Amino acid sequence: SLHSENAQNIVKSDRELNLSTFKGVAITDYLFQDLGKWSNAVSMECSLTGRKYTHGEIYNYSRGFAAALQQMGYEKGDTLAIALPNMPEYPIITFGAWFSRLTVTLVNPTYTPFEIGKQLADCQAKCIVTLPLFLPYILQAKSAYPFLASLKVIIIGEPQEGCHTFAEMLRVDSSSANLASSSDPDLNTEEDVILLPYSSGTTGPPKGCMLTHSNLVMNCAQTNATINALPFTDGNAQEIGLGLLPFFHIMAFQALGLITFTLGGKVLCLPRFEPETFIDCLKNNKLSIMHVVAPLFQFIISHPELTKDEFSECKTVFTGACPTSRILIDKFLEKANKPILIQEGYGMTELSPLSHMILADSKNSKVGSVGPPIPGTEVKVVCPETGKALGPKEKGEIWIKGPQVMKGYFKNEEATKATITSDGWLRTGDIGLYEEDKHFYIVDRLKELIKVKGFQVSPSELEATLRIHPAVADVAVVGVPHNELGEAPRAFVVLKSSTVSETEIADFLKDKLSSHKQLTGGVQFVEEIPKAPSGKILRRELKAAFLEGQGK
Ligand code: 4UW
């Protein structure tokens, strides 16, 4: 019965959070509710060039950008794509699009034209904001998909022929524009989609996750109630964060783009990882909070130029997106030589993105756990065989219910139904367990997703691309353990003819897919791909056989 399940095996935070106060609140109101307290404080700064904007400037410029978008004829529900590296203009574009009631989709700017075209066509983007550097790729993507013929390009930097110029759009007078707010008569915060990030979910190619005002506002409120970062006030210093994790991924987008912003904080943007500029950024700024993923911990620990001095003001490090080992955390804390709180979060694009977070100091034996559910979130661990909610210390699939669960996948009823149950539980495809104290551990993955440095790689996308090769008869891609990357994609290939080499197969992806989707786990020729009677690839079998061969 529901009641006994409720009493026993649904896990919730012990902390109360009244989320009803955020009902009906538009994202644009939520983001700027405390603007008056820190309007003149810097919000975003480029760590390379020093170009920066205060919170007040972000507010004013995003409204100017919104007014320009409206003048250009864009309206509620149109999709604007952002294909940019981390730069201080990112929130101006995002918030501007939201002020003009558009939906934003996030594009990895290092994507190939092939990948960009697929995403833009799938989400039916009307315009895209990018840099001159990436314009040739966008134009190539555009010409490959007839649907994108009317796609408009907005350029940041040097004006380009046939493109709109961002700098000019910022100057548009917004005083008489009709911009989004909670009092819009036709606003539906539970239904109106504002963000469409891509995720492959539990199976298949990347799909657009429809996130609403309510999804993002509620998850920000839940996160702000959980983290050790404080609003900029007379008593609290301004939080200064590291803007290195890419904003096109949901972790940095929410944590740095939204959360740090709502606290009146400052983010130092780095457009790409380079050892020198990263080290300079840490040496020239006293960061109070840092968002890192496991490979970055590894770099910090092992680089001799980084010492305890760089972490003298650091009080909290946030991590997640893939497992961070206890060894890495211990070595980092040893280098920093002071108490720093480690907050590992567990999240998923489909969850806007956060459901769990731990507050762990160095003496905490719970390091390695992703912590208890955040307030306002229900979690159960479901036995894949029986469908029953399991008790403490039993492994099963993690299911989540809460205001952060996405509305569904864009134009994909089937995938939505397979992912969200009729009573609102989101099946994460992750295997985990919890202990009596409600702390969760992620131990394995039921879904086929591969995570390379925390980035999503969809095996079925790689397989579909490899099948284009004339010599490939059949193929399966699985993630195998990798020292630096966490996991790496490895292809098992059945050949039509034996005249090609493993390298040739791997090289076939070079111009088609971006760098984290390359076959860094290797290529292996096989006689056949193990499949279930349904035709489903038995990925676990392939992985197990490979690991056994490696003696693992
Ligand atoms: N340990 C093990 C983890 C963990 C993990 C995620 O690319 P997506 O869709 O989304 C993310 C979001 C991560 C995130 C972490 C911490 C945080 O504070 C925040 O929000 C601000 C976001 O990665 O991939 C989702 C999948 O990534 C794995 C897991 O398989 C999940 O389903 N994953 N976090 N701490 N694995």
C-alpha cells in the first residue's frame, strides 16, 4: 500500500523549506529580487581580459537585449540558442531571452557543424548568439538543414555580414518594452518552458529537457537552502567563484549562472581550460567558493605551482557530475591545509539539476556520499526486478519526485513516458543506496550514458555515426574506466570487410563529433554484438568481458 511505502522507504530531507512562497514566481523576478542590495557590485568578470559587468549592468543590458529581441519580432515560445564559451555576457543573453519570454537552449561551442545542426534543428531554434570564431561552423550547420534557413545569427564582437550585432542590441531603449514578470496575465510558471538543455537521459540520442520557470526557481530555492554560500550583505563578504566549468552544461549554468547571481556574488570566467590562465586566475583572485569536477581536482593536487596560498580564502568547494573519489578530496584538503567544506552534489539535466547534496568537512566519514535529498525532494531506491521501494543499504535504481522534475522531453512523448512515471517519479537510470542517516551513494549506472570528464556522451549517437562508415556492419559503444577522463567511450565493431584498421574507425569520428565524444577508450573488432532477443545491445556484457580481459 502507498501508506506503508511512504512511511518506510521514501526518503526526504529532515529540513523544512516552504516552497509555496515561490509558486507563480517568474524566473526574471526571482533572479533580481535582491538587486538593490548589490547593484553596484561586480557580477561577471572575464579572468583573461578583465571585461566586467555589475549586477545592475546585467539587469539593464539584459532588458535592452530583450527589447531588441522583441523589436526583431521574436515572441513567447521562440527558441534562442547560445553557442558561447564562458564569458561575462552569458547571463545578459540568457536573462534577456527570458525577459522577452523566449526559451533558451545551450550549445557546446566546440561542437562540430554536424552536432550543432542536429541540436538547432531538433529544437527549432529561431536565432543563435555566438562569436565570429564559431560563425563558419554555424553557417555550415545552417546549410545542412533546410529548416534552419531562417535562423538569425547574433554576433558578439566584430560585426559580421548578414548577422545582428550584440553590442547594438544592448543599446535598445527598454523603458517602454513589455518585459516578462510574475504579473503577466498569460504566465504559467508550471508550463512555460524557459530552458531546453540537451541530455540523452537513460537511452538514445540527446533530447531537449523542458525546464519551466517553476523547475528553475524551485531548484534554485532548494539549492540556496542547502549550500554554504551566503548573500552579499553588511555581515557577509561577497562570494567569489570560479567560472571554469562550462555554462552550457547544467551544473555550471545553475550553480554559477543562477545561484551565485542570486547571492550577489561574482564569477570569474575562463573561456577554456589552460594550465597557465587557470593558475593565474587562482593566484590573482582570492576565490571563496569553487566549482570543480574530478579531473580538475587531479590537476590542482598535482600541480606544483598551486599551493595553500591559492586557497586561503576558499571556504567551500562544490563538486559533482561524475564520482569524486575520497582520495582526491583528501589530497586536495591536505594541499589547502585548512578546513574547506566539500559539497558534492548529485544532479541531472532532467532535474534542473539538483536532488542531493552533502556538507562534508575533512573529518567527515561520509565523504564520497552525495548526501541526503535537498529539501522538497522525495527519493526512493527501486528494485529493477520487483519495482518495490527498497530499504537502507539495498542497491536499486534511484527515483526522484519534486518540483525540479522536468516537464518532459521536447517533442518526445515516448521518451518522456519511459522516464517519468504517471505519478511523477523520475527514473534516473543510476544505481545507488542510502544509509539509515539518509545519505545516498551512487554506485553504478543502469542507463547506457557515458560520462567523460563529467560531460555526457550518448553511446547511441556514436553508434549511429559509426554506422555511416561503409565498412561497419554493426557496432556497440560502451564506457570503460579511464584514469584522467573518468570514463572513455570504446567501440566494439563488426566489419563488413577486414580492410580497415582500428585507427581508421576512430578517425572517422574526428570531423563529425566533438573531442569528448572521440573513442579514447579504443576500438575493438568483434565477430558479433551481444544482443537481447528484443535487439537491445547487451552493453553490460561487453563491458564485463572487456574488464575481465584487463584483469579488473
Ligand atoms: N556522482 C556520480 C555524482 C554525480 C554523478 C551526476 O550531465 P547530467 O545530466 O547532469 C549532471 C549534473 C551534475 C550536478 C552535480 C552537482 C551540482 O551541484 C549540480 O547542480 C548545480 C549538478 O551531471 O548527468 C547526469 C548524470 O551524471 C552522473 C549520474 O549518472 C547522473 O544521472 N552524476 N552527479 N555526484 N555520478
